[in-house]
Amino acid sequence: MKKCGLLTAFCGLALYSVTYSCPMIVELFPDPKNISDVEGEYVEIRLDDYDRLEDGSNQFRADSLFVRFESKEILAFKWPDADRLLLVHDSSICPPRKDLACGSLGKVSLPNSRESLWKVWSGVCMDSVTVPQPKPGKAMQRVGLTDEWVFVAGTMGVGDPEYELGVKEDSLLTLAGEWAKSLKMTEIHHCPEEPMPEWVELYNASAYPLPLDAFRFCDRGGALGRAGDSILPYQTVLVSKDTLSLRESLGVSDIRLIQVPLGFLNNVEGSLRLCFRNDVVDSVFWNKGTATCPSGFNPLTNRREFTPGFLPQNARNALSAKGVSQGVSQNPSQGSLRGEDGSAKDAFTEGSVPFMYKLSSRVVSKKGTPLRVRVESEYDVLLSLLDSAGRRVWKSVVPSMSNEWVYVPVQENLGIGVGYVALSVGEYENVVGILVRP
């Protein structure tokens, strides 16, 4: 099995996908071959980093995390300030890394000759999975968001994108190049009005997070981020050499800014190239006929534009015309309209959103027919059920290209009153209200 050597930058991809917004069991090693069970057994849990702030602090909605193997005692842990939690018998085997925390398995012994049921939960989030019968000397890794497991050599405390993204080993290099091309320059402000500093807008038009430490503006500045920093699916970021002045000038607090020493952009005629490693993945050229100072412009349309943090319809159409996987940022002004059945309507052109869906009804009886949702998408879609306070009480993953009706357990998880059904791919999300009657 390939490790992360050739694709170091992409090893962080799975760690930052918001579709993994709840703690999730991703790897187990139940039956070590050359060492004792006490020395070698471990359970690995990927943690929720969706609510981390820029200073690294965790703003998760719950303080504790619980793990249970079938009917054994519940293991309780304080929410770790880490990306992963590794449960072991002997703390001395815990790798000394800042992004990894270790907890004790206590008296729990992992079964060697049968499948087993595991649960992990925190607040309203729960992951429940059936683990297959182990093989001696092999670890078991989960494939993407599915309940499928593969037997591998094991990667204790480290994500393996081959399985955590659910892709095949021989397609990683190809996918890496394709993902990189999805990062686009969507707005250039090479001569804004003082005191606003120059800035460039970048947009991830794919359904996968992209590692910012692998990208840079060719021949100027450094990497767009440190190891582990990502631009999320369908996320828009602004890059500037003075992010503090830029945020003050824009007066918008919910746009992500990245500080990079860009130098100065030429006001009359200039160019920018975006590189992934040593390969150019996007390039922009401007002159007097492109945009007159202090106006910025969108290189997708070559028109003047000032829409920091989101893409207008003509830009989305231009991306679609170029064959790039399309989405939108999380700006409220770009939310899709919905019909009476909750299906997405005309706010976007067909094919410009990562999924389409339809609800069987928006009114459900506690003793009546269960709610069903049909999802059409080329991506895995996270389907969630939220209570009246917006807390997630149930989740499931609708596999890509399934195009089937999925039952949503409203009667079991919601009381009488208002609830919500949420569907998301990356940062793109649709939420529709439902009513539960007696």
C-alpha cells in the first residue's frame, strides 16, 4: 500500500472535509501478530475540526466524547485538542504528535475472531459501525464515509487518503492533478482604491478539500498555508499581503482571508500564475482594456467585479462552461430557492450545484408514513436530521449516483413540532424545514 510520500500534501485532505463533521471511527488493529494484544491493539477516531478557530482552539458543541464496544463499559474522554484520538492499552506506544491525543482502552479487549459493533458519540453526533472479522497482523481501515472496511498494514494516528477519501491507490496521482486544477482565481483587484490593499480571490470548485501548503503564486510569495491548512470544497478565500487592512476595508467578517507576501501587482499590465508544486494550474493576464483602476475584474468573465467571497451567476456559468466541477460559496445571498417539496429551484442553473433533491412531504405524522428523500448527485451527500434548535440528531451518507429514495427516521428522532432536513457536500448545504404532527 502506498503511503503519503508522493502525495504528502494530500494526506491532509480527509482531515479537513466538513462532511466528516462528527467524530468517526476510522481504523482498528484487533489482532497484532508479532507483539501482544496489550502492546499492539488500538482504535483510531477522527475528530471534528470543523469548528476550530484560526488560533487552533476548539469550539465544538460538546465537552466530552464517549466510546462503546457492544455492551461493554462506556469509555468517556474530555474532548481532545487534536485531530485524532488513539485508544491504546499502553500509553507509551502513543506517537508524540501535537495533532494526536491518546486515551486508554481500559479493560476492553478487541475481538479476534468475529465482527463487532462500535459506537462513538459527542453531543448530538453519533457514529455507529459494524467492524468485520479481523485478520491476524492486519489493521482495518474505513473507506470514505461508507461502512466498507479494508485490511491494510495500518497507519496509526495518520490519515491515508487512499481509503479515507474512498479512492483507489492507482488513481491518486491522477486525482491529485485534477483536484489541483479545481482551484481557480476568480477575482483580481490589482489597484483598489486606497486604503484597501491589493487582493486576489480563490475558489475551490471541487468536492474535495485542497491543501494550501501545496499551492503558491508562481515566482512570488510563499505557500498559501502551512501543513494541514486546507481550502474546503466550494469555499472562497481572499489572499492579500495585508489581511487586517483588507478586512477593515471590506467590513465583512465572515470571509476567510489568507496573508501571503504577494509583492505589488502592476496597475497597467500584469499577470498572475497559480502553481501546484511546480505545475501551473491557473493563470491570469490583464491590461488597460481589462479593468480601469480602481476597479477589479473577474478573469472568468473579463468583466469588472466587486463581489468578495462569493461568485455571481455569470462566473458560475463560466466555470461550468470550462468543465470544472461547480459549486458556490456559503454566502447567504447565494442560497438556492426551494419549491413546496423542498427541491432546489431556479436560483442556480441546472448542473451548477453538487446535488438535487426532493422530499416526499414536508409534513410528517408521528404515526404515519416515514419521510423519504431522493438525492441525485455525482458526490456522496451527507443527509442529516435536525431538531427545532438546529441540533443534529441523525445522519447518513447517500452514496453518489444512487438516485434512490432514502428513509429519514423522523418519528424516532423528532418530537411534535418543527424540524429540519439538511443535505451537504463540502461547504455547500441546503436546509429545509419540516413539520411533525401527532
